[in-house]
Amino acid sequence: SSGINAEYGLEKMKGPRVFKTHDYWNWLPEKIRDTARIIYCYRNPKDQAVSYYHHIKSLSFYGDRCRNMTFDEYFEDIYTKKEVAEYGLWEDHVVEWLEQKSRKNILFLTYEDLKEDTERELRKIADFLGLSPTAELLSSVLFKGSFEHMQQNDKLNYSWLTNAKDGFIRKGQVGGWKKYLGPEQEKYFEEPIRKVEAAGGKVRCEI
């Protein structure tokens, strides 16, 4: 609790307060779990693996070893190792959150659904938050939340931290994993996906 308050300065922020986190459910302070409206968005694990690979290569604080890793080295030495990957295994994170799906204060979204029909998913978010956006506001949010706008916006693209030529906001597509995963790596994901689907999750690796 003290950690998340220190990181975001929650106690000093005026309401309504908005913040993002990669935390597990159990890492959140109890007050936030019980009173906040939470939007949990998760991505299919194959594209998430590729995204995380470029993430650790693009940010200088991960060091030269990560920057110079091949995808195969990363997959073997980091991604599939629960105690090495920054937030553990994809399926553990998603399942822990899905165990809370009966709570009315959590909205579950998938990256693939957002890509497929952004306006539809934005309306879900507005509904969940009790908002009634005008057509003009909705159009503005769609534009400012578009991949192209975020990629060019220096307040959002982490240009002050990245050193890789492809940057922090890279592709934003579904299915890019096909250019990276070998047959055995693709097979690895069968069990993680099964666990998430068994917990009530929705997983689409292409749209």
C-alpha cells in the first residue's frame, strides 16, 4: 500500500484520480480494490511476448545484455522463467485478475477487442464509468487514443527513455508474433492459454 501511494502520490491527488499499473490484484491496497473502478486490459500472450521483448530492448535501464539479446535467448532466459520475467508469467497475472470477475467494480477488456472495434469498447468503458460522452468528445478520444497519435506524441511515446530505433510505441498490431515464434515456442503457449480460458478469459491471437 505504501509503495503504490509513493509511486503515484495517490494521497495528494484530488479526485477523481486516474492511474495505470501493471500490478497483480493482490498487490493493490485493499482500499483501491474495494472502492476504485478498475479497468483490466490484457493481450494475447504471443503478441505480449513479442512486445515485452522489444520493451526490454528499447529502454536503456535494462542494460546492454537485454538490448543485444536475440528473441530466442530472451524467450528461453527471461520470458518463460517465472522468477526472471518482470511481472512473472502472463497466465498467473491474468488468472489472478480473472478470479475477481464477479466484482462489479472491474471491467475486463482485451487488446484484440479494442483493436477490432475501438469505438465499441470505448462505449463499454464510458458505460462502466457512468459517463455519457457527446459524439464530439467520443471522436476526440478515438483520435487522441489512436496508435498513430500516441506514437507521435512525445508526452506518451517515452522518447526520453528509449534508445532502440523502433521506439516504445512500436507496431500496435495483432498477429505480429507470427514473424517471431518458432513451432516449439508457439506450442509453449497452449497451456497458458488453456489456463486463462478455464478461468473465464477470452484469448484471440489474431483477428
